[in-house]
Amino acid sequence: MSIKSDKIWMDGRLIDFEDAKVHVLTHTLHYGYGVFEGIRAYKREDGESHIFRLSEHIRRLFESAHILGIEIPYSRGDLIEACELTLKANNYTQGYLRPIAFLGSEAMGLGALNNQVHVAIPSWQWGAYLGDEGLTQGIRAKVSSFNRMHVNVNMVKGKICGQYVNSVIAKREAMNAGYDEAIMLDTNGYVSECTGENIFMVRNQKIVTPPYGSGILGGITRESLLQIAHDLGVAVEERMITRDELYVADEIFLCGTAAEVTPVREVDDRRIGNGRPGEISSMISRTFFDVVKGTSPAHPEWRHPYTV
Ligand SMILES: Cc1ncc(COP(=O)(O)O)c(C=O)c1O
């Protein structure tokens, strides 16, 4: 699937795709000191196009920047409007938005404090991140030989560009070994999350997921699924999980903006449950997709409607 679009919003205006360029001395290109978001827009069966939890994503973008001490030279409202403008300019009734705030090329060195803060919002059409078959049949995951970053090595609640080297290393290792995704343990050996997704397991009809206060990214999809579980009356426990608990889980699923809700059918070559998406995973997934793509009237506050 192509990542090319007609227009990209950059530093306050819409420009042609080919013109959205940066200098090789862009500070963030060298050191990763920048922040980004991933946001999906959906077209529902009832005809409505909406951006899913746009204000929460923009809030997290500003929080990530705050964590790094980066001053974004726009308001949240400006960037909410810019996301909408980007989709409209590309005639996208659905798609993926990737707002990024990064430091310019005025000075190099780790201590460069006064570089201009740029903001860009590219967008493209992105299908099922872990494949259509993964979404319906489940994926094969492997516990990574790399750990999720310790909370005092990086600031894990921020969606910070450079931190994704950790994720890419683990993802490549898993893919090279023939798996779809890597499960990251924290530095104490407890299950943390995946390279770009939060993780849930189901055991005895209860959903279990690592707590927000552990080293995970505070996923917006994670939070939505916890609400959906609550709405459906499914018990949820947020607590630490050991690696072998995953092996004997009844069901496992991952979630994230890109991966949406993806079942896991195998971990470290051990079949999970009966090797097919489980009952509770399927119920959560169905409810999620009915909200974002279907006709469910639930949680209108999660949808930011727009017209192209
Ligand atoms: C490391 C990591 N964990 C979890 C998630 C899921 O977060 P969200 O549901 O907000 O997309 C992402 C994706 O942004 C991620 O990169």
C-alpha cells in the first residue's frame, strides 16, 4: 500500500507531497528527539467519516512534547483542525494520520536548545497493520530477546521518535525468525507490551493487562477496549503478567491504532487456547469495529466527524 498522498500539512499550511522535505541536518533525524502520533480515520457503514479519538491523540502528542520540553508552536485546536484539513485535502473518507513534531536544522549537538520546532501531518491509506489474515485468524508472536525500555532509561509514556529503535530492533528480530510480532518483557521480566501494541490476555473469563503505571505506552485503543469490556460486563484486571502466564492463557489479543484489535494464536510456538480467536477477544473486537466502522451508537464522544 502506497504512503503517497496529494497533500501534507506542514508548518501551518497544506503543501504538495513532493515538497514536504527536511534538511539532512534536521536535529531529530540524528538524535530522535521528536514526538509523533498515529491516528485512524474511519468511514462507518452509516456513511459517517470520523477521526477516532482525535482529541485524545492530540492531547498525547502535546504530553509527549511536554515530557521532552518541546514547545509545539500551535494550539491543540490548531492541530485538530489541521488533521481534518489534511484528510479533506486528500479526499480521504478514511485513512491514517501521522502528526510529527521535530526539531529543525539550525544547530547540531545534543545540547542544541533553540532549534525551530516543526510540525507535519502526513496521511496515507493503511490496511490491517498485521495483515488481513492476522486480524481474522490471529498472529504468531515471539517473546523478544530485547526488553521494553526501563522507565528510567527513557520516558515511556511519551510517543518519542528515538524510542522506536527499541521497537524496530525487536520487530525485525521477530520477523526474521518467522513471527509476526514481538512481545517485549520489561527489565524485571514481566510482560510489558508489543512493539507498537498493548497486550491483553484472557484467563477464566477475565481480561488481564499490564497496568498503566508499568512501562507501557498508555494506548488510546487499550483504554477504549477497557471501556468496551466494562460496557459488556467482562471482568478486567490490570496487573503484572509473567511470560508463562501467556502460554497458558485462554486467549490473547493485541491492540493499537495501527493493529486495531488483533488476536494472537501462538506465542513462542505454543498454541494459545484452541489456536483460533477466542470468544471474549472476538466479542471485544466485534464491538470495537462496530463502533469505528459499523453502525453502533455507542461512544459518540470517541468520534470526530468530518466531511471531505
Ligand atoms: C509502543 C506502543 N505501544 C502501544 C501502542 C498503542 O497505542 P494506541 O492505541 O494509542 O495507538 C502504540 C501505538 O501507538 C505503541 O507504539
